[in-house]
Amino acid sequence: MESSLEIGFLRVTEKAAIAAARTMGYGKRKFSDQVAVESMREELGKMRMRGTVVIGEGERDKAPMLYVGEKIGRGYTNGEDVSMPEIDIAVDPLEGTNLCAVGAPNAIAVLAASEKSGLLHAPDIYMDKIVVGPTAAEHVNLDSSVHENLHQMAEAYKRDVDELTVVVLDRERHHDLISQIRDAGARIKLISDGDLSAGIAAAVRGTGVHCSMGIGGAPEGVLTAAAMRCLRGRMQGRLRPLEKWQEDRMKSMGFDDATKVYDTDDLAAGNDIIFSATGVTDGDLLRGVRFFGGGIRVSSLFMSLKTGTIRFVDTIYTDLPSGVPGNDDGGTMGAWYVLATLGLYPVAGSDLWIIGAPRFPKARIVVGGRELLIEADGVGNSAQYVQAVELDGVPLDVPQLTHAQLTGASHLRFVMGDEPSRWGR
Ligand code: VTB
């Protein structure tokens, strides 16, 4: 994937996290989710790709935005533009909607992307999961007993079982699982929501979490697996239809073996996987969004499987005129670009302007209170070479102007042609 596209995905989760964080503590779970979805969709729509949502907000009839199968990106804005890459996208714009609604820890905005067919289109039902980091990746198996898995993990981590911490969703359905973990002697962190964030935390040293176990959403399992590919951890899952409609759903989507264990590579098979998660509220892994006078600070985990990079990114968005380091460079580049399209290049530290090839047939700019009309007769994709230049009707022999000449003039006229000329040599 092109790096400009990759970095675009970071922006997508950053923006969604900011939108959701603005609603933190409102007690409106659905509203928090909705603003994150809207933001994510808007940002994804700006990207130079032909994106397809493979994990999203639900099926088309239930979700107006980011539904499974939705085509998104500039490659679909005006018909299909085949020059842009096809990308499969899995999103969870707000993982932990309840957490955000009450301001509890570990709400995140998440996205994974891959080349076509690199992420499993899992049904929106439950999945029994086990997630561990690289240290224990080869030491666990969903088919083994909880006792055996924990003892294997302890060996891998070179510690006792009672020095392991397992995260489990606090649900009635986990009654037995919790007893088995307690019997084996491991510590437990019960969470009210957010097993995706817990799974990622398990794969990062220093979070104090070693494993995530139990039944949560299958679509989020695919996102967890994408993160595990990048972190070299492991995620195993088995679809667990807990109700009849889930069984039907599973079958209708072509998943008929309820005993099959899906490993990390089955869930996220791609070779070119991008994973981005941005903290909404403070958590084990990431800080939440912080608003301050004139700016916003966000923390993300941003990974690329292909380049093998794992980045913890801290970004500051600001609207202050003084900006932050980087903004002035960005501004200069923007100003330079505008001037270049007008056929003007300012030589820094001097009063000279070098004359280049303009891109627009007509432009009016105000310089020192006076209007300067810049015309480029016949400019176009083939006519991109300067043949002659006049300033207020006087032909110029050299391709430069002083600042005083430019600010004292009212008409700069270019004659353009298809071939390079000898003008200015
Ligand atoms: C919850 C939620 C998770 O799945 O577990 C949900 O906290 C499904 O469980 O983060 P319930 O229906 O019991 O709430 C997740 O959304 C993702 O796995």
C-alpha cells in the first residue's frame, strides 16, 4: 500500500476518536457511535482508493453508513476509477460505545485495511476467543483447557500462573470460564466492554495484561487478528451462535462448521495489512483524546504488516495561528504551490521572483493593495512551455522580476506553447 494511503488511515481513526470523545459522558451510547461513524465515513471518502467495507456497522438494511459491502473512497466518487487501488476495510468506529457514554477507560476508534480479500467477512454473531502476545503465541490453543493454556503461558513468560493477568468480559456467559481461570490461579481483570482493546493490550508488553479470553463479537475478532498479525501475537476464535438467528445468519453467510477454529491467518490473511487504533478515553494501551485551549491531542497505535512497523503516534491538531512545529513548513509548502501555479517562484532571502510556467489561464491576485492580473494565453496540458512574457506590455528578456517590479505592475502576461522555447536563455 502506498505510504500516503497508509497514513490516511491513521487520520481516519484520529478524527473518529475526536468526534466520539466530544460526546464522552453524555450517556448517549448510540449518539457517540453515530458521530464516530459519520467522521470515519467522511475521512474514508477522501482517500485515493476503491475501498470496500468488509467489517462495518452491520448489514445494509440495518446500517445507513459503513455497512458491509459499502464502496467508499475517491475511486468511487465519479464512477469507478481503476487507477486507484482496491482495499478491503474493517472498521469499529467506536469500540466500547458504553465506555465512551460513561467516560470509562478503554474506548477506542479502530480500523484495519488490507489488499482485496485479506480480511475475513465474519458474520455479526459471537465468537469464542483467546488472544495472546508474541511471547505466548505458540503456547496456546483454543481447544486446550483453560488450565493447560494458562500453564503453557506461564512457562512462556517464565513466571508463575498467579503472575498472569487475564481479561474477561463481565458477562453471565463467562461464569464457568471465570471459575476455571480462578482455579488455575491466574489473576483476572473483569471488564464491562471492549474485548478488542483488551486483546491488543495483551499483545503489548508493559500493559499488565497477558491474555484475553471469552466470548465477544466475531467482527471485532477479525480486527483483533489484524492487529495480531502486525504485533506477531495470536488470536484464535470459534464462531459461537448463542441464539437461533445467529445460527441461521452464520449458515446463510456460508459458515457451516461451528466447530472450526479460526487462527490469526484465517481471520486476517492479507500480506499488506494496516491497523490503526486511536484512544477515545484513557486506557491500558492508549491515552484518550485530550482537549486544550486551541488544540487537541490524540494517541494512536498505527501498524503496517508489510513494512513491519509498529508506531505509537501522538498527534496534536491545533487551530492556533502560531501552530505547532511542522505547521509553518506545511503553510510554506501550500503558499509555494499556489505561487508556482501562477508561474512565480519566490527566492527566499532576496527580493527576486523567478518566472516559471503557470497552470491557470487567468488569475487575479492582490499585491500590496493593487490588483495584478496574470494571464497565460493557451495554457493547457500540451501547451505548458513559456514562449514569451510581458510585464505591463513590455517584453521581458530574463526569467526573473524584482519584488518592486512585481508589486508595481498590474498585468503579467505569458504566451504558452507546445514545445520548449529559447525564451529567457
Ligand atoms: C461486547 C463488547 C465487545 O462484543 O462484548 C460485545 O464489549 C458483545 O457482547 O467489545 P455482549 O452482547 O454481551 O455485550 C464486543 O463489542 C466486541 O467483541
